[in-house]
Amino acid sequence: MRTSKLTIALFLSLCIPIANAEDMAYLLNSTPTERAASQTRFMQKKLNISQDEIAKIREINQEYAEKIEPVLKGSSIGFFKMRDIKALLEQKDDTLRSVLTPEQFDVYTNAKDELKQALQQDLKH
């Protein structure tokens, strides 16, 4: 039984990088500054944020884009890479929660798929 679970885990870890490689290509070909700027533009349009909030959000987006960069371009297996990125994005959400109003944070949370699509369109070269 243990061997079966190990085999399944190994199979999934090998398949996940293939499935995510195409999704992540636009991220790999961009800089942290490009990603942060795109996210900030999207959030500014979507969340109706003030100039003070824009500066804070720009700083947060840049900080986390830089933290994600070594993970994104690192050599770890896709599953582990995605796990590490997810953990950083959860930390980013906690930081954003302290800047955004509860209503803005709800809109942001509900628009994450839209943000991903906007980021993908912005960053395709």
C-alpha cells in the first residue's frame, strides 16, 4: 500500500510541471518589476483605491514579486514550486488585508482569476 501511494505521488509530481509549464511561461519571461506593475494596475482599476493605498500596494506587489522570483526560476519540482509560491501568496494576502478595506479585499479575492488573466495578457511578449 505504501508503495502505491509513493508511486502515485511521484507520478503526480512529474505530471504537474508539464501541466503548469505552459501556464508559467509568461511569468518566467518577465521581471518582478513587470509583474508587480501589472498587478498594481489591475488592482487600481478593480478596487477603486486611493493614491496612498496605491503606493502601499505597489510596494507590497514589488516585495512579493521579488520573493517569488527565486522560487519561480528555481530548480525544484513543479509541485514544490507551486506549494512555495502559494505560501508566499498567502503571506501577501495577509499583508494586503492590512491595507485594503474588507470590501476591497473581498473584491480582490474574488477577482484573482481575472487578475491572473490580466497579468498573463500584460506579460506576453
